[in-house]
Amino acid sequence: MNTLIIALINRLAAWLVGKAFFTKVLTAVSFLDGRMDLDGDGKKEAAFTELKNAGILFGTKQFNLAIELAVAILTRKKP
């Protein structure tokens, strides 16, 4: 069931924020997953900094939505 939900979230994210952008956000959030608690403003600031350093440009609403969807996927992947 989690695999189906993850696939649906991936498709929704690709449709709402763009596949290439979401892939980069998911990669950044996955990288930060083991290093810090991914709840609250800390995850957004850390992911924002990570993506900004990589030269990725984005809008605030697009970024926030992508972060939340990435965290939802990571939560589903954990046992």
C-alpha cells in the first residue's frame, strides 16, 4: 500500500511543482533525513539552503509544497 501511495505522491508532485524540481527537492530532503529532524521550520531552512547552494531557483509556495510532499514520501518509506 505504501508503494502505491508513494507513486501517487510522486505523480502529484510532478504535476504540481514539476518533476525535475521535485526530484532535486526529494534528493535534498533525503540527504538531510538522517542529519536532522525533518519537522518544522528547520527542515525547510536546511533544504532551502541546500538547494540555493546548488543554484536551484524556485518560488516559496512551490518550494513548501515540494518539501511537504518529499517528507510524506520519506515517512512512507520508513518501516
